Amino acid sequence: MTVSVQPLRFADAREAADLAAFLGRLLHYDRAAAVRLQAGGGALAVFGRPPSFEVLAVRAVRLADAQEFDTTVSAGDLLEALPAGDAEGPGAAAGALPAPVTGPPWAGVLPPRRGWREQGGLPDPVALRTTLTAAVHEFRTRDEALPEDRRTRAERDRIGHEIWSRTVAATGLPLRAVHAAQSLGFLRAAPGFPVALLAAGSWLRLRTPYGSVALRRADAAGGLGNLAVSVRG
């Protein structure tokens, strides 16, 4: 029996390389990671959930044609199915869509497609990086100060939760979302780097040219939806 393989045709090799880098970072945090893929309008939105941060990470890349599908696949299988990094020339950036997998619960609860409004009060990216550096230093200092009988995973998790649940300025955005954006390669600590905070209903979204991090507010109720992402963020 012949198994039909659906191709993935990227606009150019750089788009495939950008996606590969994103998948590699997700797999660093979870070797069994799954990603939800939504293709339409010449773009592919890839959703993942790195467990260390409790956020949804979103990366969008341009496709070569108007493919349309919505599926959940293994991040590792998708990475292996992408074209080689040295692919060049027209049509060279083509891979294959892996077989679908049973999606984790988060894959059925995505941010809304429309209704995003920009929020004020977000510090500039240099200030965000400074805040992150201070938070990491605080965690390490408090961890090292723990007496031997309290040096447990539960106590370290408690300290981490306290630090990364703090909100950025008066935005309501938890610091863990900024940490996730930095760790996934979305955030650059450079003057003038374009970064924005958006809100839609119960959701917040930190957007940069390299990707987005989205999460629901702590007091949010249930709900489903789909996120439409621009090609560069």
C-alpha cells in the first residue's frame, strides 16, 4: 500500500532554517514535544508549549504556495522532515508533513484569531533583558542560600514560581513570558528592537519579529480559539 506524503514547500531555505531553529529550542525543553500546525494564506503558524515556562510559543514562516491544513505532529519528526540546511535554489526548500499525533490538551486551547489590541507600559527590550538578568541572579542567590535540609526540588520550584510570576511593570504580563521569549530566541536586547504587548479577551501576547509568546491571564476562564500570526511574528 502506498502512503501519501504531503509536502511542505517553503518560500525559501531561510524559512525552513528559521523553523528548524525554533523546533530545536522546543526540543531542548521537551524531547517529546508536539506542535500544532495551521497553514493558510501562504503562511504556516507553529504552536508549541515549552513546559518550563507555561506559555504558548508561536513561530510563523512563509510557504511557497497556498497550502491549507490544521494538524498536530511530533516536533522531532517535523524537524527531521525539514530540508537540509544547505538547500539552495528555487524549489529546494521542500520538506514533508509528518503523520499526525494525538495532541496534548493545550493544542485544543489556542488564542483568538482576531481582536488583538496593543497595550501600553511595556519596557523597552534593553530594560526587559536587565530585568531578566536580575531575576536569574536572584534565583541563583536564593537557591545557593538554602540550607541543606531545604535544598529540594519543591523549594526551588517555589522560589522560581515566586520570581517568574511577577508582572512586568504594570502590564499584567508575567516575567516568565519574557523569559520564554528570550530563551526561544524571539527577544533581542537591542535599542529599537520592535517588541509589543497585545491583549485579546483573557489572553496576553508578547510579539516580536521572530515570534510570539501567548498566555491566558491567571483569572481567565475556559475557551477555545485560533491564532492568526503574521509571517514575521
